[in-house]
Amino acid sequence: MSKFITLEGVDGAGKSTHIPTIANLLRGQGHEVLVTREPGGTALGESLRELLLHQSMHPETETLLMFAARREHLEQVILPALARGVTVLSDRFTDATFAYQHGGREVAADKIRQLETWVQDDFQPDLTLLFDVPVEVSMQRLARAREPDRFERENREFFERIRAAYLSRAWDFPQRFQLIDARKTVADIAKELEDIISSI
């Protein structure tokens, strides 16, 4: 049976490092797996990603573009794959919009909820893996990274609001969130992921 699994976390949490591990664990259980990302996942989505990561814009414009990319992603990639019995593993989904655009940019949550309903109706992930680290850890990691995008260049308060928004989402939706302490070693996180994936 196909599943829709999302990975979330503040920049620098290290979630992307573990995507191959999760995909391999799922394949080991007999799943056909499609790995994708947001914003992106389609030709239009990737074009919008470039704008979102590098072009300054109003926070509400940013939010609308995120959902425009998501609508295409759902229509062209996620829903067709699930219908074929393929498990979809996505690097970010709507929880990221609540974290970054509501938490970070302080766009009203009600506006985001309206867009969420319009774009995806009641469709939600089956499982969300939230990679959590204190903001000082994520910022230290980002300082060692490649040329930062406009999100990664934001200040500490921005990331504190994002982390708080993510933790609030996990509290509100405990049935689908699994919180992972991303300060642990890659090997320890891989073992935790193995336990989680084996249980679904």
C-alpha cells in the first residue's frame, strides 16, 4: 500500500542527508519509492523554486507561490504516483509553509489554512518526520554550507519562530508526526528511522 511521507525541519537540521536512507528502508519493505521536493518537483515548480529562493518578494506573494508550486506538484507528481501504488517521499510539504511563511514571515495562519483547503482539500501526509535541532546548531551548520539562499541568510529570530511553529504543528498533529532529535549522530538517526519505517 502506498504512503505519502514528508520530511520537515528548519534549514540545517540535516533532514536531506537521510532521504536516501529512508528511501532504501522503504524499498527494503517492498515499496516502490518516488523521491521529490518542495518547492519543486515539476518543471514549473523548479522555476518557482528559483524565484522563491533568490528573489525578494512580499511574504504573502511568497506564500501564494508556494501553494502554486504545490498545486502542480500534487496534480502532476504526488497524486498520480500514489494512485499507481508508489510511495512518495517528499522533502517538505504544507507543514513547511506553516513554519516558514506563518512562523518565519508571520503571514496569518488563517490565510494559509484557506489556501491549504483550496489546493489540497483534506489531503495530508500519512507520516511526517520532523528533524529538530536547536537554532544555534542549525545556524552553525548553515555557516559551513555553500552560498546561502535568502531563507538561509535570515536572522536567528526568524529561525526561532520557524522551529516553534514546527513544534506546534507536531503537538497539534501527533498522529502523523514523528519528532527526531537531529543533534544525534547520522548512525543513531539512521537506526531510529529504521525503527519508524519498520512500524508503518
